[in-house]
Amino acid sequence: MKNIEIPSYQKDLKILKENLSEMLPEHALNVWNSDADQLQKDQTSILKLKKGDKAPNFSLSNAVNTTVNLYDILKEERVVLTFYRGTWCPYCNLILNQYQSILSEIKQAGATLVAISPQTPDESLNIKEKNELQFEVLSDNGNIVAKQFVAVHKNPESSVEKMTELGFDYNSFYADENSELPVPATFIIEKDGIISFAKSEGGDYRNRVEPSEIINGLNNKI
């Protein structure tokens, strides 16, 4: 199989930030950016599981309400597991699009991609259809699974208020109203359940694990 060009998240992030500055009010962006900077300072112990740890099994509903079990997948192939915030998050949409673009490389390495967020199955279906994602997008109501892998935090009230001002009903994306979100992180889980790669770029959700790092992790180049 011919190798594809691996996208650069940081490169495309610059373009996204420029677009957001043109699309959204400056006062809203200032609040969200300030909150992201503070989360980076506050979140100092993010990964609950690290390289060499055994991943706990879980069963979650996918975008069409079918139950997906981690260990069942591992019977056939490795798993690239990534935690994201929600459909409304432009940085999540960007990174999931980039991960979609390397899906053939992931499959070539004997793995499958699974994305998890606390949003409802309906919203999982929304993000899957909007971005034409061809991998499992699972709903982790209450962050039950996320809390075993990564730190979870409340979405700052100031951020939620700005979303409301702009017409976004934040709570409509979730089955509860506790406003908790996982810190974005990505893991590679081997068929025996052992984690061979675990990384987060910190509490600042604008930064994500580069697609190239996933490919290198799958090919044992990290």
C-alpha cells in the first residue's frame, strides 16, 4: 500500500485559529483562549494509565446505539483510542478529520481507531456524519471510561456562558449537566491489552497528539 502524506496538526491549527478569529467575536475567543491557558496550568496529572499498564475493558454505545466492547476488538486487532470533547469543539473536529485521513495507515499497522467523548449517541452520530468518519465514535456518559484513562474537568463556566451567548446549548450535547470533559489524550492498546503508547498534550485542548506520532507509535518508532 502506498504511503499517504501525514497531516500536521500544528500546521492546520494555525489555519483554524485564523479562521476562528474571522468567524467568532473577539470577546468570546479571548475567554475561551484564557480558559484553555488556565486548564494547561491546572491539569498537571493527566494520564491515569501509561505505557506498560493494562487497559481496563469497557463496553460503550456507538453512534447507532450498538454496544462496542474493547476486549472484543482486541481479539482481532490493536486499538488506537482517543478521547475528545464534543461535536461543538472545532479542535476536536480538526483532529478527528486528521485521524480519519491516516485511517489506512492505522489499518495497515493492524489497528483500528476508536474515539470516545461524553456526548450522547445522537451527537456522536452528528460528528461522525459531519466529518465522514469511518471509525467507531463512542458515547461515555458521565466519563465513566474516561476517568480510568485520563483526567476529567468541568468545562469552565465562563466558556459555557460564551457558548450560550452565541446560541449554543452546551448541555444539549450531553445526557447530564455536570459539564465534565476529558482532557484530550490518545492511547495505543496492543492485542494483549497492554498500553504501548499514551500521550496528552496537556490541559490546553487546542493542542492534540500529532497523527505522525500515532503512526510512529504503531510502528514502534517511539
